Amino acid sequence: MNSGKPVAPRDPEKKRPWYLLMKDKGIFAYPKEGTEKGAIDIYMSPDRLTEASRFVGHIEDEKILSLLESAEGFKKLVHSIGIIVEGCGRDEICNFILRFHGKTDPDVTGSIFNMDVKCDGSEHLLPLYDMELTDEDKDIAAMTFEFDRAGIQAQTTVKLYLNEGFSAPPQTEDLPCDTDSDAFKAYVKKSIMNTGNSYRLRKAVEKAKRGEDTCIAFIGGSITQGAGAIPINTQCYAYKTYEAFCDLCGVRDNISYVKAGVGGTPSELGMIRYDRDVRAGGRIEPDVVIVEFAVNDWGDETEGVCYESLVRKILKADNKPAVILLFAVFANDDNLEERLLPVGLNYDLLTISLKQGFTGQFYKKADTGRVMTKAQYFYDIYHPTNLGHETMALCLIEGMEECLKNESDRDLDPSDIKPVIGNDFDDVMLLDDKDNSAGALTDRGDFDSADTCLQNVERDLDLEGTPQFPHNFMFDASRHPEGFKHPFVLELDAKRVLAVFKDSSSVNDGKGDVYVDGNPVKTFDPHVNGWIHCNAVVILNDCETSHHRIEIRMHEGDEHKNLTILGFGIVK
């Protein structure tokens, strides 16, 4: 690992061509476990780096964009990095850290360069021209802003100064976005794809107005978790929608809030964790549930069956909650609303699409109807800025107000409605080392440890992460020097089973083989996604319930590596 502290710039390089990678980007010093420091990692994998160069820096030169995909290309292109931090006190010092992925071990063997930046609005240059990369450096991993204490909120501008032979387009200032303008409000209204049956939503609002305990809940991926919002707990769309819902009802003290977003995960996992993360095992029965998976369900191998099953699972609850579908959008203008909209129409649910509402206007000129630029809406290629989160909340509350105008006089019973995609997993149950309502028999075998290096998620109003699936089954190779010997065994009556594994980038983690009734059905590779998070996969999908024996073994050649089974989803 290479580490260095460059000196302050000798030459501001004002005449060197440059472009913006970040412009007035909000940053927040989240607590670092075990220290008093706070930091934020802004991940800069090749796709994020190139897309940020496109929509913030207006780079269209494919040669430049291709160079950003590797460490060698980045060094060839970029002469120095200009960093400005301000808005948190002139005497604050931020440690800017540039980290590369390693080829051998992505999180360990890459080079790291850092530099102190005074937070007074002045520009500091991190010179790449006198830094030596190594053969281990693969590509940019992240830019980190670290402070001496947690809780500091600031904003940063980052510029890439280019080497000789490269040019950049003029960098223009974005006009301020006026969310109170009639033009902006028109796009908000355009985001409503279906106003839906108002019966359940009206009952929830009336309940809140009577002073009865009422709960609004959110389940989804990283956008629901709050990624891109600074700070993540109070500036995310979920909390802003909660506040607006309180205003809509005219009360606050009796309205509670549940935020259950988990980054990088589809409804395939969401349906498994709904009872645990939203209903708290039955202690909470939400009255309104917003479901956001339209940009995460690329990983749903059932292509919508899990999504519809989750929607039906929520709708079938005894307290009859209102369900609202929210379709977020990526910076490439894509989501899965064409697949998922039929679910909203089938159950006549309020359905909101940021793609339908705002994507088209991103490409207009400021004087021809554009109210917000793509750079103003997106924090990175996946997640909204504070303005983006605010926009999502405004669309949701506008949709609620429009829905309530419908005066629907009867409930739509999901049990009477034929599924439009499928409902194979309506009644899925979580099974882990703590919860076993499925009544399965388990033999941990060599999976006799509990993994504590897990995906952490900021829940509700918390700033510190909550470990996901802590009651897991881990094969820890360090505790088995002789290597893997005894499989994990699950015996149960079921017709459908999903296994939830931990993804990882560590070279110490290995693949696992899944057998059902003695037949190999799946080899799970934790490195496919390349970062620590939860991955649900279908391992059994029958039409009838019968007895099954499920075994999970370490893959041949990986007997001395680790693997974590986070849990299972069971349909009896």
C-alpha cells in the first residue's frame, strides 16, 4: 500500500484545462466506529466516475471517459485534483483521501493518497504528476472526506485538472432550482402514474387526525436508506415524506416513522425482511407503506414475482395498510417501471414515477422548460442529492393529495385479485439463527460461527448503522485449520426456499455449493457484486409442499476460505 501527504500546491494551474467532478456536493462526517472521527466515503468506481464526468463536467469525449476506467488511464489523464471544502467553519481541517482498488485484494492492496484541506473555501491541489502508482492499482475506489469529529456538515467542489493533450468543455453555473415555481410543480404532478384507490389512505389519515397511533413506513434499497442525502437521517426522501404526511394530517406526536432501506438489495430480499424490519416481528403494524425497488430489482431473478409478492404480503395484513409504489430513477434515465407498473394498476395503488415526472426536462435548456439539471438532482449516478430527495417527497405528497380526492368508497381485497406477474412468495418467512417460525431442523455443521463484519444500514433516524442479519451461520476458516468438513444442513417441509448469503470483496471469502435433496442447484460466489451486502437467491421453487433436505458446502478449492449464510426465506 502506497501512502503519501502531498505538499500545498506551488502552482494553481489556472490555465490548465479542467472540469467539475463534484459541484457544491453535500458531505457529512458520519461516526467512525471506535474513534471520535467522522467521515464520508464517496465511491468512485469506473461507472460512477464516468457518469459524474458526463452530467457534472459535461464530458462527452469517449477517449477521456475510457481513461477514467483504470488507474493507469486516470494517471495519464489527470494532472491534479482540486478540492474545495466550505460551509463548516473556516478553521476546520478535512483530510481528503484518494483510494484505489487493488488487483489482488480490492480493499487492501491499492494505493492511498491523502492531503489536509482547510475548510475555508480555498482550493487545494492534490498533484498526481509526482505520485507513483503500483502494478497493484486497478481503478479509483473512493474519495473520502475525514474530519476530527463526527457530525460536521459541509459541501465540496472537486475539479480534475487535465494533462497536456486533453481538453474540457467550458464549465457553466446551474441556475438555482425553484421548487415553488409553477413549472416545477407541473413536473411534480406529472410524476403521478396512477392516483389509485383512496380508501385505505383516507382511513390512515382519518385515524391520525383522531389522535390514534399511526405509522408510515418505507421499504426499499439504498435510496430509501437515504444514500445521497446529507445528513442521511433527516434529509432523505423518507423522512421528508413523513414530515409532509404529518402536515397533511395536521398532527405529529401520534405518527411514527419506519425507514427500512437496505442498499444494493432487491424486493427478493425485501419480502424476506419485511416482517422483521418494518413490522418488528409484529410489534408494529404500519398504516401506510411506501415500496421503492424500481432501480434495485434488476437483481430479482423472478422478474417481478417477488415484487408483487411483497406488495400482496403488505396489502393482506389484517390492519389493511395503504400501499404506495415509488419508482425512483438512475442518472442513465432507467428503471423498471414498465415491469412493475402493472402491479400498481392491478391493485389500483397510488404510483409515483420520478422518471415520468422529471427525466425529460433534464435535457431541455434552461429557457425552454428545464427547472432542474441532472447534476442538481443526482448525488452520483444512482442516488439523489438533498434536492433530489426533496423532489421525491414532493411527488409523494402531491400523489397522496390527488389520491385523497378520489373518494373511493370500498376497499380492494388483494385476495380477490388475480396476480398480474405472480404471488409465489406472498407468505415467505424469515429463518435465521434467531427466528425459525418455519419449524425447520438445522445442523450448523462447520458453519458454527457468527459473522460480525456485515452490511450496516442507517435505520429510521439513526446515523449509526444497524448490522444486517446478525443471527447468521458462518464458516470461519480460521477456526477450522484442517479445512471445511461438515456441511450446513436444513430439513423442513416447504415448497419454496431462498438462501441469503453475504457478498464480499475479501480474498479470504470463498464460494459455496447448495444441494437440495442431494442434487446440486446453485454455486454462490460472494465476489460477483464485489462489496459487503446481502444477496438472496432462489434455491427451491416447487408448486407443492414436501419434505426437503438442503445442504450447503464450501466449493471445491475453497475449503480454507470463509462463507456466511445470512438466513433463509421459506414458503411452506
